[in-house]
Amino acid sequence: MTKNPLFRTFILLVLAYLFYTYGIGFLSKPIPSSLVTQYMVITLGVVFLYAASSDDMWNEFKRPIYETLIALTPLHKTVRSVALVVLPLFAGYKTYQMVSPKTEAPPPFRTVHPANPDSIQFNGKTIDMITQRNPLRADHEKYAEHLAVGKKVYYEKCFFCHGDTWEGDGHFARGYVPRPAKFTGDETLAILSESYVFWRIAKGGPGLPREATPWNSAMPAWEGRLTENEIWSVIMYLYDAIGKEPRSQTSAAEGGH
Ligand code: HEC
């Protein structure tokens, strides 16, 4: 029996399967199951080619299958009966599993502006979302300087996604779902407080709360890449550029989002 090509093929396939699922993961990183399926199909093809390479081997290869389906010994009959019941049942079960509707709860809809946390930690400093204002606004003397810094930040870091004209249509914008926010109009900056915008820029997509998922925001977290002042500057620049006022802090505190 151990000399039979069919039996050997079977052993080889089992070994190959074990190697793809456990061996590769052990040697480097595990591979996804779809890849395991692909590798198995390729291995199967190669093994069949080999088995069919000579008439003798091919006949030996087919013999057990042929006997199981045709021969009239009691053993073959039993094997045949069991196989003819079990295989269709197995195929039916797999198909059922694939097409039966899943009863998982649907993903919650994302609120467009998820509620902000009460406070955030920015570089180890606590920023209160309700009382914190844009500190640069009080700095009347250097107002123009802060705007210039903000503009520089915007065209160095943000416009690829949010666009030259703040419309959310930068060069990369079409590559993302959801699209980068459009800052003009009355749906984004105009109805947000500056501390809210600070939170979104500092923490980006990774900092969105649970209710905002599943939602693959590409908005980067800028904490660690921009300083606190740079973020307040770019916020000031944006409101100046679109000609809107931020939502007042008190109403943000009353209503939240
Ligand atoms: C890689 C593309 C990308 C870059 C670069 C990027 N953003 Fe975003 N941004 C997004 C996407 C996508 C969204 C929408 C999803 C979300 O709200 O997280 C977004 C959302 C935002 C929001 C939220 C607006 C709202 O209405 O809630 C603000 C504010 C923002 N970005 C500011 C910035 C600033 C400032 C910069 C530069 C420092 C920047 N973004 C750079 C992709 C980007």
C-alpha cells in the first residue's frame, strides 16, 4: 500500500498542508488561508502531472479509486457506501455554511462628527475640550505670523488630501474612502469648535472613538509630527481661508456633538 502512488500523493498533500499552515508560520510569518488554498491547488496540480507522467504510474494511481467504485468485495462495498453518503453530505454542509445568512448585528452607522472626548492628552499635556480655546487668537500682535505658519503647515502636510482650495479634492483624495473632509461649506469647520478640530488633527483617524468605526479614516494623527502651536496655527489659517468663524466654545459645551 505504501508503494501506491495514490497513497503517497495523499501523504504528500497532508504534509504540504501542514507545512503551509504551520511550517511557514513557524519559519517566518503565518500566511493567510486564501494563500494556503492557492498553494494547495498548485501542489495538487504538480502531483497530478507527476502521477500522469507515465502510463504505469497513472494506472497504479487510478487503481484504488477504480476498485473502490467498481469492485464487489464486501470491504469495497462498505467503503463505497460510506463515501457516497459522507462526501455529498460534507459538500452540502460546506455549501450551506457559505450561503447561509449570518446573524451578526449590522455595523453601526457612523455619525459624521463623532462626539469628542472631554479632554485629550497631547504630548503629555491635558487639553480640555470644553474650556480650551485657540490660544493664538489672543496674540493679536503676531496674528499674521501665526497665519503664515498655519498656511505653510497646510501646504506642506494637508493639501495633498484636503485640496488647494480646501474642498477635500487634493491629488490623493480619490484614493480614500471616506474622502478627506471638505472644509468649505457648512458641514465641517463652520459647525465645529476649535478644540474639536484640534482633537481631530492631533489624533486623526486612529483617535476616532468606537462609534466612529468601522470607518477607515485615512486622516493621519499629527501628534508627534506637528507641535501644539503648529496645529493651532493651521486651524486659524483654515478658518481665515474659508472665511468662517469657529463654532463658539459655549455652545459646543452645551450641546456637544
Ligand atoms: C492622507 C490624507 C490626509 C492628510 C494628509 C490630511 N488629512 Fe485630514 N482628513 C483626511 C480624511 C480622509 C478625513 C475624513 C475622515 C475623518 O474625519 O477622519 C479627514 C478629516 C479631517 C478633519 C475632520 C473634519 C471634520 O469635519 O470632522 C480635519 C479637521 C482635518 N482632516 C484636518 C487636516 C489637517 C489640518 C491636515 C494637515 C496637517 C490634514 N487633515 C491632513 C485625510 C487627510
